[in-house]
Amino acid sequence: MAKVYTVLFIVVVLGIAFAIIRNLEKRREGRRAALLKRRFSAEEREEIGRDFDLYKRLPDDVRDELDGLAHVFIEEKFFEPCGGLEEVTGHMQRVIACQACLLIVRAPHHDYEKLRSILVYPEAYRAPGQHGAEDVRLGESWGTGSVVLSWGSVVGGGRNSHDGHDVVLHEFAHQLDQADGAGDGVPELESRGAYREWAAVFKPAFDVFQQRVDAGERTVIDDYGAENPAEFFAVVTETFYEKPKQLRKRYPALYAQLVKYYGVDPESWH
């Protein structure tokens, strides 16, 4: 009889726990739904556009959706000032959130679920590198749930939407790549067929790109992308949003694959 009561007790406890978890999930979903409907004020939009030029070029419907996602991002992620930075201001949070969420504005299967914190330094910072040496860095992405950014680099990349360099787009592309636990240049996709299609496009493009870099040829994609497939995906993402016409002209299959993955066609914004 004691065993029966024990089993019943466990069942009741599990049922209560499940009900609590489900209630919390419903509340979170309701809160998210409300945040997704929010828009930045005209003044906030103008301020965002000054430090993130591409934001001003977006179609109205895309910008509206982006605002909602950015509100969710700011609500759910923790921004931590580092390296003497006194505060990650509301404006800084909005600029970072809008750049990060641009990658998911039309890709609802991605939401940075594993990301917990964004560490922000005022400028480039030093971090331990290989063999005990220190590297000067502008940003980095950790598979453990954090992104590190230099605010100076965030603004520098955001204000110039045509140079193919944006540290936020780069590091958050890494976050998408790392979502499945492996930073290998292959983000989470929706089917086996999608993975086959991705490999059929990205591997040949990466091989050709490496050959061009090794030969000293100039290419629309930054040379840093030749380091490995993960960096190639991150650098190509920057190029996709900031130099879409050139990327489509030189790597049409690659561009088409990115349009399919991100759900947008940035060429129409420039």
C-alpha cells in the first residue's frame, strides 16, 4: 500500500509541476505576442537609423516586424556592460537588437533561444588567444549562450551599410550556426533535403572562394571567410545584407540559398 501512495504522490507532484510549467509557457507566449505588436517611436526610429543605416532602408512591413522582434529580444536577453562601460543604454540595446533580429525577421524558425546575454565593451577588447597570447577582438559568439560586442564596432559597422562589415550580423550569424551545438557553417535547417541543398551550394562556393583567396584575387567576400566554413557563413551573411548586388552577381546560387534561408532579399533594399 505504501508503494501505491508513493506512486500516487509522484504522479500528483509531476502533474502539478507540468501544470505550472505550462502556465508559465502560456504567460510567456502571451507576453511575447504583446511585445511583437509594439513599435519604436518616431524619435527612437530616427536614433536607431543613425547608428544602423540599413534600418532606414527597410520596407515598412519589415521594419514593423523587426521592431516587434527587437522588443522581445530586449525583454528576454540580458545586456551586461564590460571593460569600463558604465551602462548599456536603451539606445544601445535597440541598435544591437535590431541588427541581431534582422537575421530572423522573416525566418520564424530561429529565435536565439539558447542566447542569454550580450556583453558590451566600449571599444575593441583583449581576450586570451591561442598559446597564452592575447588577441584584440571586436566581437565573438559563444555556443554557451553569450555574444560579446565592441560598441565602437557596432556603430562603425552599422553606420556604413555598404562595406560588407557588420560585427553584429557576423556574430549573430555564428549564433544561428551554433544553435545545433556545432559551429560548422551549417545552421539548423528544416529537412534532410534542405541540408543536402545547403551542402550542394555552400561547399563548392567555399572551395572556389578559398582558391581565389589563395591566388590573391580580390573578391566581394572578405578574405577572413576563408578561415573555415563557420567564418565563411558569418562573413557571407554580412556580405548578403550589405553587398547583395555584388554577391548575387558573383555567387548567384549562394545568394539564392541565403534568400531562402533568411527569407528576405536585401538587394531590393539598396
